[in-house]
Amino acid sequence: MEKIIVEGGRKLKGTVRVNGAKNSAVALLPASILADSTVTIEGLPNISDVHTLEAILQDIGAGIEKPSPHTIKIDPSTIVPIPLPNGKVKKLRASYYFMGAMLGKFKKAAIGLPGGCFLGPRPIDQHIKGFQALGAKVRNEKGSLYLEADELKGSRIYLDVVSVGATINIMLAAVKAKGQTIIENAAKEPEIIDVATLLTNMGAKIKGAGTDIIRIDGVDQLHGCLHTIIPDRIEAGTYAIAAAAQGEEVIIDNVIPEHLESLLAKLREAGVEIEQNDEQIIIRPGEKLLPVNIKTLVYPGFPTDLQQPITALLTKAEGTSIVTDTIYQARFKHVDELRRMNADIKVEGNTAIINGPAELEGAQVRATDLRAGAALVIAGLMAKGKTEIIGVEHIERGYENMTEKLAQLGANIRKVKMTKTEIEQMNVK
Ligand code: EPU
């Protein structure tokens, strides 16, 4: 087990390159099983959520080759629809994409209900509603979902909640259904367009991905293809926030700036100077950071996945900022840890009230989930003295080489192995 040690106060300068999007990758890997021949995916982030999905693909019989850490070749021709009630599927939320993909391919699936970061209740009723509308019988038994259909038939499905996962899962099940499926009130995140692009390259007929109505005309067969994953807008946003917190001038490379408009608008409002070109964002913090109010919303609104990192940044703003998370009401576990570092933050319901500027001080803190971890790293970069972050495994689910990338920008940050005593103490706390 490892911990991250940050000695705060160093200025960040230079270029950081962003990897392929985690939340695309974790859907593209299950999606690939719908093909009958080899799918090659480039730009794969080298993170533990991806490694877990690769292991699940191998468990169900896929041929996997990794010519490089960022490229995978998946041969789905040998896959069998074995049930996956337990084990690896419980490690991450995105394993639920095997429900849609297996249902689409084999007309049946048995998958354990997913794990993932605890952010408050994360129901999957809209996924189930979609599968049922396509003709699947769905049974929940001892924490696993059993899905089965004689035939999948296209249907009109209105999502009661705009959901990334449900939109993608229904697309996966519908691409090989008979006839047309229409998903209304679909989510519009760039990752949905990325998955639709892969499926289209595999021979699927999908129109409207990226809008709130997606039309899918079922086809009988899908074939292999080559696909390159879009850049990770949340990883890019995390480094943009770190740069706003502690940068002199940081260039964030391999981004689609349009995917980050809501964040960039808020950073500008806070007094950060931002330049952008086709594939880069250049961040230069202003003289002082101004407070801003933020409400997370579905895309293209401010992403919930950047709520935690920006809350850490706003501890530095001169005045009161109000941050409301409308997507995950309980995504505030980072706040207790930030308070240990001397932040003045109050949580009321789904809103954090941040009084700044606080002079953060290094402390021992725990990353309770992926983006909480990113928030604590950013806080550590700003804090006086030494911050030790445990729960590094959460960070590594979604950020490739975060400590190395920040060290390259000039941060004093490293990962070290924890001693046996430290691990014992950590488990007691
Ligand atoms: N919801 C329902 N019913 C459903 C599905 C969702 O009520 O059937 C609710 C959720 O409880 C939540 C809202 O709808 O309040 C949005 O959830 P959504 O389904 O869009 O989230 P998700 O697909 O489970 C993905 C990302 C999350 C990201 C959210 C929102 C993946 C693997 N995960 O989750 O990413 O926060 O969309 O943008 O794509 C992260 O990367 O740290 C992360 C948690």
C-alpha cells in the first residue's frame, strides 16, 4: 500500500499531457464485445479501472493483446456469456456496461450490482427500465441482476433522470435489437459520443449521440475496427484547477477545450487567465483568486467530477464561494479532510459554503474516493508544510501517473510505500 507525500508551496510550470478519457474507456472496453472480430482501441489510460475491465474481458474468454500500455486489441470471437455475479465486477461501477453489452450480444447477462466510488445513492433503475423496454426480463437475486430476452426489440425509452450510464447501457443493448430504439432525455456527455463513434465504426446505426434524442436502428452484426479515445476532460480539468491553485504558467496538452467550457468560464470568473488553442489550454493564475458560485449539472453544465477539486481551489479565494452538487447530493467526503488542513467549509445539504482565503496547512488526510483524492492533492500543493494522503488506490483508479505528472511540473510530490504499522493504524482509524 502506498501514500502520497506533498510538500506544498512550490509553483507549477511546464506542460502536462492528458490521457484518454477514463469514463469513455470504461464503456468502450465492454462495448467491444459486441463485435465479431478484433477491436483495437488506442489512447487507453493506464489506470486500475481499465486493468480491472481487461481482467473481466479475459475472464469471459476475450483474447487480449496490449502492444503498448495505451493500446489494446480485443478479440471477442471466443467470448462466452458466463455469469459475473461477484468478484471483479464489484470493484467498479462501469462493470455494469457488461449488462448492456452481453444482453445485446447474447440476449442474456448475469452481472453483480456494481461498486464504485461512494457518492450517495447511485440507483440503476433507468438502465433496467431501458432493458425491459427492449424486451428483457430482469431479475434481481442476491445482489446480482439477471437479464434475459428471447428477442430484443427496438423501443421508445424516455429517461426520467438524465443518466450517462443508462444512456450508454441502453445504446449497447439496442444496437443489435430488431428495429428502431429512440432514447429520449438522453445524456449528452462527450463520452457518449465517443461510445457511439466506436459502435458506428463497428457497423451500428446511431444518430443523435450528443443530443437529447438518440435514434438507433438495430443491425444483425457488428465488426472490429480501430478507435482512438477522446482526451479525458476531467483529468484535464483537474490539472487546470491545480494550475489555477499553484501555477505560474501551465500548458495542458491533448485536450478538447470545448469539453471544458463550463470549468474555463468559472476559472476566468475567478480571475484566472486562460488561453486556448485547438488542443491545449494555458493557465496563468491572476494576482488574486475571486470567489465564485458553482452548481454542478449534466453536460454541458459544470461537471460533478470537478466539484471536489474546485472546492479545494476555492479555499484560496478571497471571499465566500457556494458550491452545490445537484448530481450527487452526498459527494462531500473531501470536506472533512480539507477541514483538517485548516479550510473553512460548511456543508448544508448538497451545498458547500467555502470561506476564504484560508491558509491551508499540511496534514494527514484520507482520499475516500477518486475525485476526493484529486481535491486533496490540490490542497496539498497549496498547503504550508507536508500533506500525507492515504487511500491512493482511489486516485489510481482514474489518474495515470498523477504524482509523476505533477512532479514534472515542479511539485514536490512523491508516492511512498506505507509501513506495516502505518497500514495497521490506518485500518484502525
Ligand atoms: N441515476 C438514477 N437512476 C439511474 C441512473 C442514474 O437516479 O438509473 C441518477 C444518479 O443517482 C445521479 C444521476 O442520475 O444522481 C446521474 O448519474 P449517471 O448515471 O449519469 O452517472 P454514472 O453513469 O453512474 C458517470 C461517471 C461518473 C460521473 C457521472 C455524472 C462513469 C463510469 N462514471 O456515472 O464519474 O460522476 O457519470 O457525470 O462514467 C468519476 O469519474 O469520478 C465518476 C464518478
